[in-house]
Amino acid sequence: MADEIMKRLYRIVVPLPNSPLKDLNSYVIKGGDRNLIIDTGFNRGVCYEAMQKGLAELDIDLNKTDFMLTHMHADHTGLVARLASETSKIYFSRIDAKVFDKDVSWQPLIDFAEINGFPAGELQKALASHPGLKYSPEEIPVFTLLDDGDVIECGPYRLKCIATPGHTQGHICLYEKDKRILFSGDHILFDITPHIESWAYTTNSLADYMASLDKIYNLPVNLVLPGHRNFLGDLKSRIDELKIHHRERADEVLNVL
């Protein structure tokens, strides 16, 4: 089912069975000559059916539709290869796109987990059932790579890419200045707290995340459209809450140590 958010902007709620996330918000902009879909859902039949139904309601021609993926996780990228047509552009972070390189494996994550005491046998079991592996795109499409500050135009929407590392290293938010809309992906969520991903000691993902919160704090925003759950919330207030949350969790860890 597709919900109208404002003129030419819609949300399709894509179910994510057996996931604590519950569902994904896929946003659709009807732009006249070309449409834009922001995030897609897992590469699963139930997700594909929900997307197909929602797109049919909106009378979306996939031959005239492009895609933007806010970050690499399979609940956002999984269906893009099945939905995209030969004429579709697929916009994606230059940084997160490296994860889909055939020469890149999950070995660094495995090594990092083992260093931190995760039992090797349990690790292999966890990896085998990881939705990031099970429900990722069947084939890797050709991406149109994005960097901080790039702009995607679709009809009356002019979306500026804002690099917001933390949830993933290459996470990107989209900002529509005139309409004061922020498509926040998994950088800002209201009902749940984004997890902070860490694959190695080479990056400080939590420090990156806090800096990314500061980066968008003063943006003039009236509407935040997150990747999951509801979007009834204020940007600054939610950033303040997220900062307090991480300070409290860090203190809990220090107390345990």
C-alpha cells in the first residue's frame, strides 16, 4: 500500500519478516519524465510483492524509474536488481559500493569478531543466517556513484547528498532545501536507535556517527523521513536524545569494565 506524504512524494511500507525492524520505508517520487525510488527492501518474495503492489497503485513505470540507496544494508538494497530496468540509474555511495566488490569478502568482520572473543563455530553459524548475505541483491548492478554534496534531481525535488558515516561508513542522507525535507535513511530513526557498525579498529564508527549528527543538526528541516517506522518527530530533539543515549550506553560499558 502506498501513502501520500505530499505532492508527488509517497511511501511504500515493505514488510521485513522475522526482523526487529518490522518494515522498511521505501520512498517514491513521481517526477514526470523519470521517477525515483529511495531504498527497496530485502531480496525476498514478500518484499517484492509489497513493492510491486505499491508501485502498481502509483502507476509507476519501472522503465522510467531510477533508484537511490541510502546505504549498503540488504533491507535497503536487496531488491534493486530485480526492480531496476535497463534504463535505470542506481545511485549509491562510493564508499558503501566497495562492499559489493567481488574482491571484498566478509573476512575482516570475521577476524574482528574473533579478536573480540566471538567463538569461531558460533560465528560461522551467525554468518550463514545473516540477512545481509541471504537477502542481498542476486547480481550486482552498475552503480552511479555518489559523493558528499552531489545532487539528484527528480521532478520538483532537488536532493542534496549529505555523507553521514556511522551506521555504515558510506551512509548518505538526502536533503531537499526548499521543501525542508530530510530523507534520513538509518541515520535518524525515531522509534528505535540506529546501530553503529564496526568492522575493524581502523575506524571509530561511534565518533563518526556523533560528528554526522552534528553535521545535520542545524539544517532547516520540517519533515524527517527515516528508513524505518514512524516519522512524527523533530530533528534537533531526536539528535539530542540520540547523543544522550550513546553517552549513557558508553558509561554503562565503562562501569562494566
